[in-house]
Amino acid sequence: MTAAYGEPTASVSDATLTDIATNGIWESGLAVTPSVANVARALVAALRDGQSGELPDELAQLVDDVRQGATIGFPSIVASDGVRLSAFSIKLNDPSPHPVVIMPAGWSPLGWLPFLYSYLTLAQRGYHVLAYTPRGIGDPALPSTSEGTVDVAGPRDWADGSTVIDYAQEHLDPSRIGFLGESYGSGISQLVAAHDPEARVSAVVALSTWGNLATSLYANGTRHLAAVQALIDFTGGPMEEKFDEGTRRILTDFLSGDNLDEVVAWGTERSPESYVDSTNDRGIPTFVSNTWHESLFPAGQVIDTFDRLTVPKRLNMWIGDHGAPEGPGLAGLLAGLPFPGLRVPMKEAYDWLDHHLLGVDNDVPNWTEVNNQVMFTYRTNPIPGGSHLITVPAEREPRSGWDDVTTGSEPWYLTATRGTGDGALTASPAAGWARDFTAGELTGATAMDVLLKTGQQEWFGNPLSYVPEKFDRSQLLVWSTDPLTGQDGVARRVRGTATVRLTVRSTAEATTLVAYLFDIAPDGTARIITHEPCTVSDLTPNLDTAVSWRLQPAAYDLPDNHRLALVVNSRDKLYSFASVDGSTTTISSPGDNESCVELPLG
């Protein structure tokens, strides 16, 4: 087969697609796996050359069906400032009216290339398709790369989105216009819809998205360093070439912790939450899909933004991390799936577009606004290699709105050290104690082993297993309940956002606290429920300060005879650290402000 998009086109087999369906789309950082890239390159070659014989039968049939009924294009769309945006188009040839789905690419050196399968799927459903790479994104050696510098979903990206709409209207003559984006493309989709001067966007699907970019990157006084560094590393080129001087200054300030007010203002300008009134006024139906253990754009800020929408809306929350649920359905799936439910995240996204753009009389009007998948309620079987395969998908809980997710709460109070060497979580307030640990070292308590991939493994039935007994108690503190029981085999149904309230002092002038909630099984292994960091600045050394912060929301069933544990340390590889290596952090519980965890129940 001919060479396409940077490398000779690899042969694609059923095994290639099985790899995507069983292992996901992420290789390392924000890089897609070779299987994803190979499928995309093979599809481009087949579309260009008309030779689909080296594709699996299902993909070959998909390519042939689309080619017979559509015209394929690889246009270059010129932005208002002359920057050329690389694009891919499918124009259905029959004379009846069709809507267009515009898909801004994610943050990838491959630009619009990785999700070619989804473009063909949309065309088969009756849409014109126009995918494009946002300015500055991509490897300069690839034709799927756009010119210019990355605006990070700023005003130039909004204007580019309107230019792409102009192009679609001129060349595709769509009956209606929708946007579908994953990751970076999802934020741009929402922002273009809110800003297009002619209000031409009729529906939005935002997958693995953000609501508030500022709080995604900097919340509770803590910078999300690993996420930003991953974004910088995967634009397709060096920072000095991919960003203009102003953006480089913002990113440099963020990494160094300088001028954070300016960083917050920059992020706020790029936040769909800032323009939610415009989205509401325009009545844009908005579909949001995110994950509980999202490492780039944490779930809390997405839910806060979603809650402010008054338009027709849908929020799906899934097990896993960024892009894991939707990825296989975007990159390529066979009819025979390795586990049930794998196709559902993208099926529901397409159903949303079908109803709001094609006018299909489907079940979308009867959907609840919120549907939460409950960690880790799937059933699995062991498979060779030591991993597990899902046999029954995890439970989902439809709710009429986010306010209905949490129906009550339960305080668990922290105690002094007991016979185990750890503190307890008890139903009664416990005051008059203090416990300390040494700050500065990474510990066995961590939100994830690897950015994106740990959560991707969760989605496929293999959540990370921790052993709290091995946590170094000199570097962190642990509190846990006795084994808990409840109804129907579930001790506690954690639903919503937990809050941690502590009294802290340090020998340094600032300290970072990272709180984790774990589910500890009778055999001593544990799974993470949720976490969140908090940095306390302007401390007077050795004087108490009361702090309270919200953890990331969760839907988690704690099984019978398991224990709930709170772990607090000072450092996680995802975040900035504000204290001094070797300083002492003390947690206490004065009588007028007992330390506790407020557990949300539903």
C-alpha cells in the first residue's frame, strides 16, 4: 500500500483493531498507540487510492460504502489572518439536505488523523463531515498539521472555528451544523458554539472536555504540573516554535509558579464556563462525556459548568481517565467487541447528534440529564498475562440532575494514633490529638502510576491495586474505619463530592496536602476512590490553620466488610509542591474544629 502521513502504511488486521478494543488508544503521555496510527494511515491510503483490500473486511466495507456515496477531500482552510488549517472532508453526493459535523482535532502531533474511523462512521449515518487541525497543532512533517502557533483554545481558535463553518456552508451546503470534539477539540467546540457571530451551531458533543480551564490547571492553590507538561510535550514540536511569545510567557509562569493571577485570567478566558450565558441564550444542546479519574481536566470543574447549563443537556460520567471510554469508538471498532458496553460511549454521542441534527425520533428526549457509571461494579474474568477482561459492564445510574446524585452525607472523624499505628475514622468527634509526618517525598499513595494509562486500564477492567500496609508512615498519615456493612452487599454508596476538614501546621511557611480516599479490601489491597491536593500558603510556622477542601466527585460502591481510608501526604507526581523538603507537617483536631471527612452518599 502507498505511503501515507509520514510513514509507510502498515498492514491493518483484525488483531490491530482488537488491540485498540482491549488496550485503548493511549501509548504514553498524549501519544496514541501504533495501532491507532496504523488504522488511521491505512484508512487515508484506502480513501486516496481506492484500494481497501489490505484492510479487515469490516473496515474495507466501511471505506467502500463511504467512497461510493461521497466525495473525499483534503482541503486547506485559510483563516482570517492567512494561517492555513489542514482539514479532511466528506461530502455526501446525494442531493437531499444533510447536516455537517465539524470536528476540531485533539491535542496530538497527528492532528485530525487519529479518528478517521469516526469521520467515516458519521458519514455512514448521514452527515457531511469536516475535520480540521487547530492552528499550531501537529508535526510539521505531516500534511494533517496546521500552520501558525497554538492559541490554546483562545480567541483566534474561536475565529478559526467560524471560518471553518464558512467553508462548510460554501462547500458542503449543510442543513444544520454540529460540533463534536474530543479533548482539546471538545473545548474548542464549546467555545466556537458560544462565540460564532451568526450563532450557527445547532448541537455540541464535548468528550473528555473542560468547563473551566483555569481551575483545571490551578485549583486549591496547587498547580497541575504533569498535565500541563504533557500538553507542552505533545504539540508536535518544541515550545519555542509551537507557541507565540505571550503564550510561552504564560506557560513558563505557570511552570515556575509566577504571576499566577495572569495565568488564571488567561485560563478563564478559554473556559466554556465563562460563556455559559451565551450557550444558554443560544439554546445549544450540549452533550458532555467525562471520567471520574480524569487527569487533564478534573471532573469537578466540568460538572460545575454542566450544572449551570439550562439548555437540553446530557452528562455521562465513566470509569477511567481522559479519552479512555470514547477512544476505541473514535479510532476503530469491530462488530465483535471484547467486552459488552465498549461501544456505548460513542453510540450515545452519535444518538445525541442524530436527534438534534438529523431529527431522528430516538430515545434522547427521554434521557435523564445525568448518567453515572459506578466504579468498579463491572464483572471480570482473568485472562493470560495477569490482567482481567470485563464480562458484565459496570452499573450506570441515571439521575434527573446533578443535585439528585447526592442524597445525604456522613461525617467520619479523624482520631489519634491507635494500636495499629494509624488513626481511625469514627462516627463521633475526636479532639485533642496531633499527628505529624515529614514532607517532600513521593509515596506509595499516588493518584495514578502513569498519566492517562492508569485510568485507561481502569476502563478496561484493571484498576490499580495499592497496598496501604507498605505506605511509609513517616511520609504520610493514614486513618481508616473498621470493616463496614450495609444493604445488598454494599457498605456505602459514595455519590458526589467529599469534603476534607483539617487543622494543619508546618515548620515551613507553606505546605501542600494531598488527600486520598481508598477502599481497603479484607486482604489488605486497596483501590482509589478519589483524591485532591490543597496548598496552604502564608503559614506562620508552628501555628495552627484550619483548612477545608473538596475532593473530586465520585460514584463508588464500597463493598461489605471493606474499610474506608483517608491518606494524607505532601506530594504527588501530578502536582506542584509548595513546602520545604524535610519540613514537618502536623495534622491536629482542636475541640472547636474536629478534623473530619464528609462522605457524600446516594
